[in-house]
Amino acid sequence: MGSHHSHEKTAGVQVGNESDKSRGGSQRGSTSRSGSGGDLQGLHEKPPPSMIPVENLGKLLVQRSQKEDGVNGVTENSFTKYLFPMYPELARQFYKYVHRMGKCKNKHIPLATFRQQCEKILAMLDDAVIIETYVRMFGAETDDNMVTPDGLRKLLYISYKLSMDHYPEGPQTCLMIHKTLSAVVNGCFNNKESHSVGFVVRWLEEHCHRLIFPVHRYCVHLLATRHRDMEARVESSGSGAGLELATPVLERAAWAGGGGELLPLSAAWLLAGTAPALYSRPLQPPPAALPSAAWLARLVCALPSHWVPLYRSREHGCGVNRFLHHTLAYRGPSLVLLAAGDLLAALAADAEWRESHRYWGGPDCALLQLFPTFSVLERAAKMVYLNTSIRGYPLGLRAGSDPRRPLLSVDEGFDTLTFQGVPYTLDAIEVWGCGDQASRETQLEIKKWQVREAERQRQVKLSAADWIEHPDRYLLELAGRPQYNNSAS
């Protein structure tokens, strides 16, 4: 998605004011526009050109509300039916938020208040303000400053549904989604009944802030474009056609034959919103896309890269040699999933795997726990270690910026896993490549070359002079066979 912070210099005053108003839950120093007075004031104001879509959308929603509900304003029924038909829960929470922030006196929202609040949402540029707005939107029914586990679960589920429904190959689903959401919610609330909005915002910023941005992108997209469909009387449920959200597109071949056991779609969605953006780097929009669609893909959405399976221990065998054979020479970022009982950990390596007695890796390396509770344990440079042959140094796979106390350690036989000081029996390992297609093709070409080279070395004919000095001759003599020509024996 990219960071919004680059825009703060030009809109710093506005962003700061919006943040203060959102955090305080009130709008001190501003004129109230709720009730009939707001309607009269709004009728005489001329909106700026950039806000004409919101103005047109509000007028169309008022017309539908008058026709269907007999109300001079925006009703929740018309708001849900014409703006968010596919996501009624998002419509309900969004409508309640606008109604609450606009201090509306009646059940409906006046046109001027609707336009004012939607303009504020469209003008949000700061990441922290965006996250806080949607956390507050899904806050507790009784207290705007508190968030319950159910509220956070609903927000995350909408983000998941948006990503899955706008998959390039059609809507997807995952039976593990409830387990995945429970891991995230439990990681945030730790069995507590509620947290303050500020606490949840800080936790999301630290662990998985990018999961919230698809919801904002989708809302911005509809607020800016839905009036065109309504004017054309296209009232189908296709709210957001052509919209692509940042979700990793897992190769279809990866799921054939029971593959991808450790990485269901919901876990991939969670990793894509948690691991550094390098691992879900967007590709270019399709060349056949219209100019407007390409512009939208760049500014609102992103077409992600493909994740391909490199190694599965349950298919390829569990062992350090198998791990090295399938992961070395892949010149791109990768994710290593390690399963041990109920534990599922993920190690994100931002560089090509290599054996060394030193810790390596760039600033986008990270260690995460996905199940049973979700958390980002560490993100730092030089936190990956792999050594299988260098004597005098620890053998096995390790992760953590402190070499004396690594957060994750796998023994040289790939049999046991020590995670945060707790030993486990290692059940399975999967490695997924997160680079572009060229990284995978390069790795396969290197493997083919290695096979050809090994075959060539096997067929080399030695001269008599070379055989006299060859170490195999000495070994055969020690075994009691000094003659090597069957015809001479």
C-alpha cells in the first residue's frame, strides 16, 4: 500500500486537527451541523471540486431515502442498500460512526452532516489516524473510547472478506479463518473483556497495522465512485468491480495433492498484512487495464506478487540436507513456517539463504508467532543463522538478534525446536518463496545445472597416471582389493 506519511508535510495541520478530534471524540470550536439547521446551511455552500463526488453521492442517497423511507436525509436502509450492499456489518458500523460524530439528533443523517463527515474520511492521510478511525468505528456500543474483542474481530473479518472477495481469480474462502482471527484477537486482548481505543491502535501499529488499510481503501473507493453507478441506475451488488486488494496470490499448483498444509489462505492473509511489505510486493497492473483502472490500482489497491512453495517436509522429507537442497539458490525473500504441536511460527528472511557462522539478513527480517496466539516477536537485521558444517560454532537454524539467547532454535538434525526457551518436537517445516517469478526460474536453472554437472563428473574417465594418485584407489587397497581389472583376477 505504501506509507501515507509523505503527505504529512502538505497537510500536517489538517491531519493533526483530525487526529485531535478523533481521539477526543468531540469537535470543539466547530459549528454543529446536525438537525435541520445543517440542511439549510449545506444548501447554500458550494463544495470544492474535489468533493463533488461526495456531494453527488449524498444527494442521491437522500433522494432514495425520501422515495423509500419518506425521510429527508440519509437513512441507514438506503446507506446499506446502495453504498455497501455486500457488507451490511461495515455499513452499520460506518453509518453509526458518521451519525455519532455528526451529533445527529434524529435517526437519519442530514445531507450537510453526511458530506462533512465523509470529507473528513476522504481527507485522512496519516496511517495512525486511519487506524484509529476504524478502531473507533468498531468500538463498544456503550463507550466510544473502549473496544471489545468482538468489535476487533468484526473489523478484521471485514478486512479478510474484502481481500478474499476481490481475489483476481474470484472469491475465495478458508475454513481456518475463525482460528486465525481468534489468534489475533487473543494476542491483543489476552483474555480481557475490553481495551481502550489507544491501546488497540498501538497494538495494531506494532503487530499488524496493514490489515486495516484495505477497509479504508475500499470505503474511499466507494465514496468517490459509487455515485456514478447510482446515476446510471446500476444498483447491483457489484460494489467495487475491478478493485484489487493487497492479498498474496498463492499458486494453484501449490494446493494440489494436499500441499500448503501449514499456510491456509487465512494465514497467508495474516502474514501479508503483518510481514514487511517486501514479502507481498505488488506487481504492475495488467496491461489490458483501462487507464482509470490502472490509476486506481496504483493509488487505491495493489496487485501482489505470487508466493510459491519451495520446500515441504511432509512431502520432501524432514532434514537439514532436504531443507538446503530446496531453499538454497532462491534469490528472493522467503517465509519459513515451523509447526510443533499447537505452535506455528514464521521466520521471514529477506535475503537468499546461505550457510554461515555469522548472523545475516537485512532490516526486513522478522520472527512471528501465528498460533495459538498471534504476535510479532522481533523485526531486525542480522537475526538469521544457518550452519550445518562449520565446526566450533553452533549447528542448526536460529533466529533472533541476540546470539546468546536466540528466540528460535532448530537443532542440526531438524528434530527439535526451541521457541522462546520452550522445547518442542518439530512436526513439519514449509518454505515459501515470496520473490518474483524470475527468482524461482533462476533457482530451477541452477538446480538443473547442478544435476548436469554431477552427471558429467560421474562419467569422467581417469587416465592411468590420475588413477595412481586417486584417493579411491587407496581406499580399495585398504579393503583388500589391490587388483581392479576383472580379466586379470
